[in-house]
Amino acid sequence: MNRPAPAAARTPAADPPDAGGTRPGPLGRLGVWSTRNFKAVLIGWLIIVIGLGAFAPKVTTALSGAGWQADGSQSVQVRELAEQHFAGNASSAIQIVVTADRPVTDPAVRQVITEAADLAAADPRVSTVVQPQPGATISPDGRTAVLLAGANASPDDMVRAADDLKEPLNALSTDGIGVHATGASVLWSDFNKANHDAMMKSEFMSWPVTLAILVLAFGSLVAAGLPLLLTMAGLAASAGSLVLISHLFPVSVWAMNFAMMFALALGIDYALFLVVRFRAARRTDRTDRADRRPDPVRAVAETMDTAGKAVLLSGATVLVSLSAVMLVPSPAFRSMAGGIMLAVLFVLAATLTLLPAVLGRLGHRVDALSLPWAKSHTTASPRFAAWGERLWKHPLRYGALALAALIALAAPVIGLRTAMPSIAVLPEDASARAGYTAVQRAFGPGAPGTLQILTPTDRAADVAARIATTPGIAAAMPAQPAADGSAWSMIQAVPTVDPSSPDLSHTVHTLRAELPADTLVGGAAVENLDLQHLLTEKTPLVIGVVMALGFLLLLAALRAPLIAALGTAASLLSTGAAFGVARLVFQDGHGAGLLGFTPQGFLDGWAPVFFFAMIFAIAMDYTVFLLASAKEHYERTGDPKAAMTGALAHSGRVVFAAAGVMVAVFFTFALSGPLPPKEMGIVLGTAVLLDAALVRLILLPVLLRLTGRAAWHTPRWLDRVLPRISFSHD
């Protein structure tokens, strides 16, 4: 028999059938097209990566640093009105704190104050610079003065102004005189920089670990490099896209950080699943064909019709889960979710086009540069096949142990407390923290959280008097009329407690309840409180929408309501256990010394809503892989045992290896300096570890065993409604 022409050179009129005579489905045909048009696919992706990647270096400067607000809240209204009517004396203004070992009236100190004022005034994003005022912004001991650089730009641009001004201002410090910029804009500037640097460090640390796990999982350097190919393509394209989108509306710099993390994690997951299936398809094709020569085009078609469907469904589930975060009316959250979704879209597109094209071109060379000790990769894993047999024989024993462990770890969630992060999450040498500490020493613990209260001018005196007698208020300044002559007046009130104290929330609630309805209470600390309230309010909605949409996607794909419901519910167990561990670590402080942080007594406020969506997306990722494999075996055999044990034998190793990579990636964030990356690393890493080890490799197979054929039953009325999606290639 003549040797077949290379895949790239053949141009048959129709897509080739597999060994059993089955024509490829839509994804199989996409894989065949990508393989036969390798050059076009490669050139297309090079254009995308190079074209969009050219903007990627600008990502850290183009993306915004603010947006942590509750749109429509009183505090945001106060800030916008203050920017408009009070010469920029808003929460986004920059405070310049000058401390000295002598009175601030000393000529040397006055010179530094003048230089600081001139430096700030030269920035076009600063409206006016208000000099220190005795009895207000000059401390009682006369050795600390605060200048106010009013906001003449959006909160995002004021964070960028803080990026530019804080170092030059600090450079004005001399012996005995210190200059530090502080305030909300500087805080977010320092916060974003510290977290960005930590996340970049963690990403750098995770790459060698990731590569080592991939090499061990694949046993081949070429195969191990394919996930990194997807990741790099997805990262470059998504980073450049975020820069372009930022010209239309603000995008949080955190969007890129999370996009990098998800592109790496999901790119590896998807590549693992497809490459493992491609190897198996090549082996099957070689066995079935008379010439014993595997056809890479047929192997790609089979891979895409089986594993490709699972990857597409997984990607859709991730996108749906993250889209629920859009229900939170906060620019930072929406842009972060959007950034991750953009990265997932690019990784998914590369997985369904670029990866099959490369696999078809590589053929047997996908196993090139194999490790000396690497064993021949069989279609099924004997170890996971044996594990499946054991679970089939003893489902209650292992299922009860896994369920008990998850419930025990999830139990502490009952006492979980959340709040916006305190100043302690910043490094001690950060400008915002140094200025914050100096203000507290000079003016009292509540001074950094001074409230801004806007009221109609005709009742300002009465409102000021009522504020001064409100419990929790240390002092209230005289009402300040609007700079533009409008009907508003501003009263600034200093609380008795630190801005991160829970008691401040009670004080703000009291003021809003007792002051006239047309009086607005705001300020930087109140913006945090309003955002926390919004997150607490929206969390049940986001969780409900995520679970409902996840269930509907599983139902549409599997056509089996029982196992779709059980798979969705099982994802809650690993999520709850991860947050239970987070409460023990970050709220109660267990292991704080080992991880190198001081507990705040609560979990950061964005964790429940944002981390839940991320964890659920990852958990459903593994659910789809396992159940899609089980459905494929059930379609072939009609045997529930073959479905359960076959799914573990064929996808257990992939889930195990992919989880290992994700856990390694996420846990490297626990080694980062600031607290928020530690929270993210511990919560996400624990969730993936528990989900893969206890839910996907024990509990979900046990549920398949206990439900038997009922797991795959489709009621007649539902059968008429649902689309017909087959995961079998026979």
C-alpha cells in the first residue's frame, strides 16, 4: 500500500471518516479544517498575537487603579458633588502630610511645604492646593501639617496622579522633616502596585513548577510545551485587548492579573485534555487501520468531537460563571470579570483552532523528546481504572469519608466575617500608610477616615450641630460653602474610631437615619462601607445565578437532569470547604506566622462574591471533563459501571495533573508579601485541591455509582426540548 500524503498536503473533497466510518461533527470538522489549513491558522494567530501583543507592554500603565466603589451609592454622589462644587475637595483628593521635629511655622518646614504645594499644583490633574489651616489641618502640637491637592480628574486619573507624585513628594523629605502623600487615591496606588508586584513575582515562581508538572504529566518536552503555547497566545492577545478596551471605559489593573492566572490555569487544563485524547486517538487509529499508520487528521477529528466538546462546554461554563459578577454594579468587579472572560475566550479559541492545527502537523512527533523514564502512554490509566473499580465496590465507605471531610472543613463558614481591607495590607514603607499613621498620631485615630457630609446651605448650621452631638463623632468642622456658589455646604466630621473599625459603620448608619433626607454622607471610608454593603447584598444573587446557569449548561450538554443537579451541588462542597479554611486562616489567624501575615479578623469583602464565581468556574471545569467522559462511555455501552470506571480511567489522570498545576500556581500566591494575594492563593488553591481530590475523584464517581442508570435518564418532555449533543465518536 502506498504511503499516504502528509495531512497538510491532502485536499480531499469531504472530511475523512474515522476508522468506524463516522463523519466528523462540527468541532471535528473545525479540527480537520485547522489541520489542513495549518499555515493559514498559524499566520492568523501570529497576526492576532503580534497585533494585539504590541499593546501588551502598556497594560500596567493603561489600566485603571480605582473603580472600587458602589455605583449609585450616597458616597459616590458625595464624591461627584465635591469634585464639581468644592474645588476637588473630594475623597479622591491627595493629602500631603508634612511632619517635623519642630513647629511647621519654622522657615525650613515652610520651605518644604511650599515646594510640596508647587509640585502638586504643577500637575494638571490637581485643581487647587489648599494650604494647612490652624485648628483644622495643623495638628494641636503644631508639628504636623496637611495640604490638600484637590481632584481635577476622574478617580482613575487621580490614582495615576498619585503614582506620579508620591515619589517626588517623598524626595522632599530632609533630616527632621518628612513628606508623605496619602488619601484614598494614594492608598489605591500603593495597594495596586504592591499586589501587582506580588502577583508578577508569584507568576514568575509558578512557571518552573508548572513546566515540571507538565513534563511529568506528559513525559515529553514537546507535549509539555503545548499548554504554554496556548497560554502565551491567550495572554498576549488578552493583554493587548484590555489596553484597547481601556480607551473606551476604565479597566481595573487587577483584570490583567486575574486574566494571566486564568489563562495559565485553563490553557493547561484544555491542552492536557486534548493532547491526552489525541494520543489515544492516534493509537486507536493505528490499531484499526490495515496499514498500521495512524492518520493525524482522523485523530484530530476524533479528539475534537470528544474532548473538544468537553472543552467548549467547560469554557462556556467558566464564562457563564464569571458573567454573573457583572450583576455587581461596581466598575472594578465588572472589569476584572470582563478581563478574565476575555482571556478565557482567547484561550478557548486557540484551543479549538491553533492546538488541533499544531497537533495535526506534529502527528507522532507530539511525543518527541520523551523523558528516559517516561512510560508509553496508554489510552487508559491502569491506576485510575483500579481506583474506579474500588469505588464501585465500596461507594459508601469512600463517599461518606469524602463528604464528612468536606462538611467538617465547610463548617467554619458559619462564623465568617468580611470587610474591606485595612491600611495594614500595605507595606509599612508605603507612602499611603506612612501618611495615614502620621495623621492618626497628630489628629486622632479617626482622622484618616474623615466623613464628608453635604447638606443644603440653608440648614447647614443645624445639621452641623446635630453631627457634633452624634455618638461616634469626635469633632465636626464648621460648614464650608460651595466654591462655585451653589446651594450645597460641606461639613467634615472626624470619627472616634479607625476607618477599618466595625463601629464606623454604625456611626454612618446613625447619621444617615437621623439627618435630613437631602443630606448625603460620604468620604473615602464610607465608600468602602457602601461597597461592602453592596457586595453583601449581591452575593446571594450572584451565587444563585452562577449555580442556575451552571446547571442549565450541564443539563443541555448531558441531557441528564439528575447528574447535572448533583454535579452542580457537589461544586458547592469544595467552595464551602475552601471558605471554611479561609476563615480559620485569615480571620482566626491559624498558620498566620507560617505564611507571614497579621490577621485582620475578617476576610476581604470581595472574596465571597468574586472568589465564589472563580472557584465555581474551576470546579465545573473538572465536572465537565469527568462527566463528559462518563457520558461518552455510557453512550457507547449503556452500562453505568463502564461509564463511571471508564471516566476515571480516561480522564482521572488529566484531572489529577491539571489540578496539580492549578494548586501549584495558586499556592505560589500564598508566598507573596501583601495579604490579598495570599487570600486568593489559599482560597483558590484549597478549593482546587479539595475539588479534585475529594469531589471529582471520589464523591462524583460515587454519586454515579449510587444513581446508576437514573443518573443518565432523560424525561420524555425534556428530551423534546434539549439539544442533542453526543460525546461519543462511534
